[in-house]
Amino acid sequence: MAGDTVLVINSGSSSLKFQLVEPDSGEALAGGIIGEIGEPSGRAADHEEALRLAFTQLAEDGIDLKTCGLSAVGHRVVHGGKAFYRPTLLDDDRIAELEKLSELAPLHNPPALQGIKVARKLLPDVAHIAVFDTAYFHHLPAAAATYAMNRELADRYQIRRYGFHGTSHQYVSERAAAFLDRPLDSVNQIVLHLGNGASASAIAGGRPVDTSMGLTPLEGLVMGTRSGDIDPGVVSYLWRSANMSVDKIESMLNHESGVWGLAGERDFRRLHSMIESGNSSAQLAYGVFIHRLRKYIGAYLAVLGHTDVISFTAGIGENDALVRRDAVTGLGELGIVLDEDRNTADGKGVRRISADDSRVAVLVVPTNEELAIARDCMAALAQLEEFPR
Ligand code: AMP
């Protein structure tokens, strides 16, 4: 096989996604997901078994990791804290440092670390590189990154708005600028990453200036099972009055809230069918989701002052024409006019869904976090060759 390849691993608490990517061509050579890890119905008892299954699957697809030009294994790590914001070559010391960060992201970082350890054990002769979901937002302006709370406490506990889905926001904003045939630094953008997790970002001339997620991926938009913005008073109130532990409240806000919490369904395809059959909970959930999304669009139009392009991405953003319509309908006065035929037309790549006379271009831009991670890994390797550490 010609050219370098990178195996990208996204290790979550109950699933392990993997994809073998050729960064130069952008091609995904193979990949899959091993789900329900540790569950009785699942095929893998733990992450090690899951990764072994992934390798078996790759072998069945005719891929031999020893001869496929594997340059690196890229690991998606959700939280980089204040210290990690560049793709990082992993060794025992770095992993120990990363382990300390698990306190900041107890739901997300431990499974990634498990994936890293297992992958290093099974593929000891290749570089393992962590790419952080927070990295892109590391240099957010202080006014956007700072919570208005006791400063000494915030500093001591590294409390700031970190932002997540960074690889996606960066990748999509670069694709959007390229599609418009404009230099990245000349375009002001809003990127709406709407998947099971959802986040918005405002990007001025290629630099992120605000994003909706914060210390954790819980803040911001309404999501599949996460509440998004909520008065922190709810937490103390439930703790005091409903006799719920902090862990229970956190779990409720992450796993039993959002669209699912309101409608008992998180998949937007089924949510729309429920609405069509008159289900009022589904209608409410959709209404709350859209209302919050429009609030963020409005906020970011104001943060940017001038906006050139709004891009929709991820599972909902790329596929759900109704969400896209309802997110920007009636914003003609702000220069945003959708073309309903373009919006509902089938399409695969980057496409324009705004009318020709819309001052702000509205695009659908498929995200590709695996490719972005693979390219980050290659760039990190090239830098290491130049400046070995
Ligand atoms: P992601 O996290 O980016 O994989 O997005 C997953 C979510 O995208 C699913 O839970 C669905 O809500 C949504 N989704 C995927 N395909 C479609 C579709 N064709 N129409 C509407 N929503 C979709």
C-alpha cells in the first residue's frame, strides 16, 4: 500500500470507534465501531477485547497493520485541560499527566486513557498521539473563556470555558472557506455542530472567538441526552431538596436530559415521526432545541458583528433539513435567506443551501473528525522530526 496511514481511535466508555485513514488522499480505508463494551449483550468485555476485535475486523477487510504504512495511532481525547493543546506524542510521563486531568473530565477522559493504554500494548512499535477536543479553543479571548466567578477558586481548579468538538469546528471552518474560495483569515463564520453532542462556535478570520461548550461538554445547546445551559441553581436545589447526590445530578444532566429527557427519544428521525403523530412531548423537545439553537445563532451574529457564513455539520446538521430551516427561518433582516429547494435537496459534499441573494452564505459541510485527527498526527510527526524532543 502506498503512502502513510493513521489509525484513529475514539474510545468512549461503552464504545470504541476506529478508522484507518490515509491523510494525504483523505480516504478512509476501513473502520468500524465496537459497541456495548462491558455489557452482557456486547461482544467485548473490556476495551482490550474491543481493540482486538477491531484488529480482527481490519484483518477481515484485508488490512495488515504491519504492512499498511501505519505511521501513527491517533487518539481522540476529550479534555486537554490548560496544559495540552497540541497533538501530543504519548509516553508514560505524558499519560501520567493526562491521568491527573481525569478529574476535570471524569466522564470522558478515563475511557480514552483506557483505549490509549490498550493500543500502546497491542501496537508498541508505532507512535501514539493524543489529539484534544479542546485544543482549537485554547486561545479563546479571555472575555469568552472566563466564567464570572470567584477568580482565585477558578484559577486554583483550572475552571474556564474550554470548548469541545474543536477538531470538527476547525475542519468545517476550513472547508467552508475553501468552498467559498476565500482565505480563511478573511471570513467570519458560525459553525453549528449538531450531533448527539451539539456545539456552536463563532470564528473570526480563522480564530475561534466563542463557543457554546464550557468547562465540560455539558454547557450550551440542547443535545441528545445533555441539558446544555441550565441555571446552576438547579443543581444545588436538587441536591438539597431531592436528596440527590452530586454524581446522580451530573449523570441526570448528561444522560437523562436534553431531547431525550423531554421526549424519551434522542434520534431526530424518530422525533420528527413522533411530532407528526401529534406527540406533544416530542413537539416541546424540538421547540426547546430549536429555541436554544436560534439564541446561539443570534448571540454569535452579535459577537462577530459581521458574519459571512453559517455552516451546519454532524448527524443532525448534515441530514435534518427541518432543523436547518427552523434554525434560520425569518432571519432575512439579518441577511440570512434559505433556499428551501437547496435545503431539502439530497447531497453529499459541501453544499450551499442559502438563496443567491442571501448576504450570509448558509452551507452544509460534512465533518470528518477522523481525517482531521489523522492530519494533525502527521503534522505532529513532521514537527517532531524537525525538532525532536
Ligand atoms: P452524530 O453524533 O454526529 O453521529 O449524530 C447522531 C444524530 O444525528 C442521531 O442521533 C440523529 O439524531 C441524527 N441523525 C442522523 N441521521 C439523521 C437523518 N437522516 N435525519 C435526521 N437526523 C439524523
